[in-house]
Amino acid sequence: MRRFAIIGHRAQSSGKLPLNDLASGAGRMDVLIRALMASLMTSHGFRRDSEIILHLWGGPGPKRRLKIVGSEVKGIHAEERSIAGQIAKVLREPVPPIGSWIKRSSGIYDGGGSIEETIREWQNSTIIALDANAERLWSENTTIPMVSNPHSFDSSDDDEVVIDGIDIGFILSDDKTLELDDSHDIIKRSIGQTWLQGHMAIGICHFLIDEGVTLNL
């Protein structure tokens, strides 16, 4: 399973989402939506072995988490406004209690809480916090395989969803620094010295896992 937690320090967490002003009035919700698309979508479908949690911390009211599960999601399209419309429906609902998830539609879950709750839920995953100043995510002297050998893949049939391979989670912040508690078993890794936009960083993570590049874990 590939998991992505995206922190939106200013992202609107409740109320009427301004669909015509996602960049400013919604607290850079456009950035989170692009990250969502990069996490879950391929050219012609969804990654069933991927899920994303959007952390909406900009208020009004308490922090909110939105979880979108690739193996379940339906009714969203690769277009920012369409996805924003789905998010807008959720933001009109009260924020659920911390530690609980409420299913709002197919593959879209609504919950309260912060990154601490997400880390606890990912306790069986290898958790990577992307940091440009850390060691590289790939092992030294590794090469890109000539034949794809993915670390994580979907082997489902018509009756059951089956995800094989590694279980890895990535934490990405927006333009504001995220301070993580050192007590957590989190690995800091870099995908290069250049600070990339979140959706581009997610694309690189997918590429490394898709191709089976040896990871520095």
C-alpha cells in the first residue's frame, strides 16, 4: 500500500468552499487537490493500491482529515473543480470526533484530528517524511531497472481487493515547515535538493515504487 499524508496549514476545514477561489479564499486547496490527483490517478484510472489523507488545518473550527481510498473511490474526475465539488460537500458537514472516520461517499472518509492520529493509524507502515536536507530516498549506487518490478501492486480479482508488496507512507507539508515529534519512528528522506511542488514529489515517489528502484529505508 502507498499512503500519502498532505498537510494544508491554511486549507479550509469547514463551511462553504469558494470553488472560484481555491488558491486564495480556500487556503490553497488547489495545491492539495493536485496532490490528491497525483496520489490516486493514472492516465486512465485510479491506483487501487494508494490512498491519501488531506489534513485541513485552516479553519474555521477544528482540524479535519479527508481520506480518499483508491480501491473504493468513484465519481471523481481528473479536474480540479470536479474534485473540489466533492470536497465542498464534505466541508458542509460537522467535523467528526478525533479518531473516527465517517464515510461520506464511495471511497471518501471524513475525520477529525491532526497528523498525530494519522501516524498512529499508520503504525504498521514504514513512514517517510520528505525533507530536502535528508538522505536520498533511493540507495547509493542503485540503478533504475530496465524491467519494472514494483514494490507495491494491486493483485485484486473481481471479488476481493488484494494489495501486495510494501506498506509505505509519505508525509508532505505545504510551504510551511511541519514539526514532527522525534518520538515517532519516522524516517526523513529526500528526493533531491530542489524543493518540488507536492504533486511532483508524489509523482517521483510513485515512479520509484513502480519501477522497483532499491529504496534507502
